[in-house]
Amino acid sequence: MEDKGLASRLTEYGDREFALYLRRSFARSMGFSDQALGKPVVGIVNTFSELNNCHRGFRELAEAVKRGVWQAGGLPLEFPTISLGEVFLYPSSMMFRNLMSMDVEVMLRAQPLDAAVLMGGCDKTIPALLMGAASAGLPAIVLAAGPMLAGSYRGERLGACTDCRLYWARYRRGEIDRSMVEQVEGQLAPTAGTCPVMGTASTTACLTEAMGMMLPGGATIPAVHADRLRHAEETGKQAVELARSALTPDRIMTEKAFDNALRVLQALGGSTNAVIHLAAIAGRLGIRLDLGRLDELGETTPVLVDLKPSGQFYMEDFHRAGGMPVVLQELRRWLHFDALTVTGAALGELLDEPYQWPAWQEVIRPADEPLQEKGGLVVLKGSLAPEGAILKRSAASPELLNATGRAVVFTSLQDLAARIDDPDLDVRPDDFLVLQHAGPVGAPGMPEAGYLPIPRKLAGVKDMVRISDARMSGTAFGTVVLHVSPEAAVGGPLGLVRDGDLIELSVEKRQLNLLVAEDELRARRAGQAPSRPPPARGYERLYCESVQQAHLGADFAFLRHESLQGD
Ligand code: FES
């Protein structure tokens, strides 16, 4: 009997026919006919959760996927996995991305599926789904939640969470009062869907489309539009095609696809978090993502999309302007158009020819008249970040990009919370705020704490250089150096910085240097307290013992592809 559909991956009893007989009898208890049980099985990985507001519409969306699967002759079977609602997780959602990826991989491997629709959206979910599907090697297609609509307050458009930060900073500076900031709170996230700016969720959805793991146009359709349901139906149909093919994720997410993704990331001015997620997904497929390549591509990739937090528009505007197909067309001279997609066709075959740039809109710029000549993200290296650090140039203050400053050091998140607003803190506007022990192991979980608040005593100062081994929300902005690798908690030089040290930041030279004599650093290293022991048990222990550094994607070493296990 063919190892397909319900006949695949049978429980081991030592009697294959009995195992199938047993499985079919239980499958029949769900009311399916013999005819239905003989169809290709499409698993619908539904990450709905009442603790994930962004996925609020997933019940309806899953029904639309099922319509498509039935229409195309498949049997849709929906199942849940861990869901990660960005703001509902302690200590941080990043701590659980790898756990979710394991859940996805294991369930895709263990159940009798011929293909899967991966439903995700909120920041860590699409990366986790792709990591799991890449390792499972099952044909799969992504269906994103879609962005929420922007809100409004007194005539001003608002979007989580760029405007959360903007209004909170204004409140901290005393420019608005408590009641106003509370009124804004009710308007920041008005519908289902993911944050409506080019944050991490939107960036990863767009990169998924660019890598060919989603149907064209799917990254930007607002969560509440009827078009998203139609797109879900099409996704279901395509999943049945995938079930009949051998088009596994490794044939789509190739080196060329990752190269395309890095290029598109630069053109979007996208989230710094995407770099970590791409490195992790690539690592599952035996591909080493090279930070140097990201930087190199940035030099020849213009920023084309004018979205918050770097620009002015929201995802719904981006969608109306044509979304990712327009961006991909504008970048066509630089992209690998022969990269395969989930449709079975190459990326270039999916895009309209002849193509005309939609001149009636201002959200997407033509490649010859870009928003910025060079890409949004730069990679820094130097004595403070031997394995690299990331800075989002498009969201930074140009006058701070090449400077030397005096370090004001916070040794942990707790220290930061205790002292940042201390009236006696010795800090000046041109100082560099440094946060240690907020990386993958140090925090643990590498929270989005890299966007350190400006000390209250510097009221009126809008931006300062901030350096850490943490991440930053894709919806945030400022001159913020992130993902310093190796992190302080594993002996990285970031942990040796002391108050008053001078640090050189040179985006021009791509350098981040601690200007302290080697002898002094040696002495500091010798006098350092031993690193904290890992937690005694459970997932936290597994995490702290297995998580890799940011430049490798902060995946677990044992989950990377066999060929990269030695990294
Ligand atoms: Fe879910 Fe922003 S909180 S995407």
C-alpha cells in the first residue's frame, strides 16, 4: 500500500495492516467517508490562541483554507501548536521560538500528512513555523495573519507598536498627561492581525513571500479584508498541489532564496529581528547566513518602502500600493528570479510582464528614485563585537552614526530598571548607554530590551546611542546597536565595559570598538565573577544549555542541520 495520506507514518505494532485498520476505524469516528479518507491529507497548523490577539481571526481563516483544500481534492485536518503572542510571554517570546519550532517539526513528522498549511503571523510564529517545516522536510505553504488596520486618535493615525513607543516617550518627557496616554492605549491595536507597521511580523511575512514560501501578494492583505479569506482558500488549494508534488521546503528556501530575502530586507528597511530568524531558518537547511553578505547587499540596495517605524505609512497603505509584487519587480535587476516558489513556478514567472511602476502612490518608490540610496541595516564588527552587531541605519539619527562616547553601563535588565531614572545617574546626552547580560543566555531569551529608555533627567533628548546584546522590537527606532555577539553572559567583551570607558561607533567604517587597553581588559576578565549556573531543570535549562549566539540565529545547536552542528 502506498505510503501516502492516512496510510503514512503508521504506529508501530509490528503489523502494518492492523495499524492502518485501526487508524482508519478511528478516523471514521470523525464522520469522514471512505472517499474522504482516501484523499491527500493537508495538515492545517493553526496557531490560534486566546493569548494571541494577532491571531484572533484564525478560526475563520482556517475554515477558508479548508474550503480550498476540499475544492482541490484534499482532506484538510486542522491541529494546534504552541502559539506565541508577543506581549503575553515571560520572560520574552524569543525564549519560546525554538520550542514552538520543535513542536511544529515533531508534529509534521509524526502525523500522517502529505503537506501542511502553516498559519502564523505574530513575530516569532512564522520563523518558528518555517524552522520546523524546514527540519521536517514536508511540503508546506505559509498563510500569514495579515496586518491589522491602523487606529486613530484626534485625527492622527496610530499603529502598534511604533506609536505605543512614541506616545510613551512623550509621556515620559512630560509632554502629555496620564489620561491622554490611556486614551491612546485603546486605539493602538484596533483590529485582529499583526502590528500594522514594518515591524518583525510584517517583515517576516514579506520575506516569506520573497522566498517563495507564500502565494504572491499574501504578506500585506489586511487581516480583516475579505481578500485575506480568498487568499486563504487559494492557499488551501495550493497545499493540495504541494501534497501531490515533492516540492519540499529545501527546494524553495535555497541559498538564492535567502539572498533574495536579505536584499528585500534591506529594501524594506525591515526589522533587525529578521536577521536572527533568517539565520535560524537557514541553519535548519544547512545554509550559513553570512552577516557580511547582508551588509554587502545593503550597499547596493535602495530603501523603497516608506513605512513606519522608519517612514510614514502603514501596512494597509503598502497593500493598496501593490505590496510585495511591486517591490520585487522594482528589485528585479538584483534578485534571483529563477528561485522556485510554492507554486512550482520560479519567482520571475509569477510577476507581471510587462511591468509598470504604479505612479499613483507614494508608499513604494521606484528603484531609480529611492527613499534612501542604501539599505536600512548595517553590520558592525570590532573589538566590542567580534562576531558582529546590527544597527538599523534607516531608523537612526544620522548625526549619531559616527561618534565616540562615554559608556554608561547597566549590568542587567534589573539594574537598568532600578537606575535609569535615578536623578543622580551620571549621564549626558552624548554618552552611550550600554546594557549587558540581555542576550540569548544572559537575560535569558534575548528580550527586546535594546531600545533603552532615555534617562528621565535628560528630558527633551530624543535619541542616544544605545548598545546591547539584546534585540529591539521591529516597531522601534533610534540609534540602537543590537545583537552584540558574543554576548556578555558567555564572556563577550561587552561584559568588560565599565562606566566611563570610551566606545567608538563608526557606521562609515562598520566598526564598534571598546577603546580600552588590552592589559586592562585582561585584568578585568581575570577579575570577573564566574558565570551564573544554568537553571536547575526544565525548558529553561535546555534553553540556556543549548541556545547559540545571535549571529547563528539563536537556535538550539542540536536543531541545526547536521552539516552545521560543529558551528
Ligand atoms: Fe503580534 Fe506585534 S504583537 S505582531
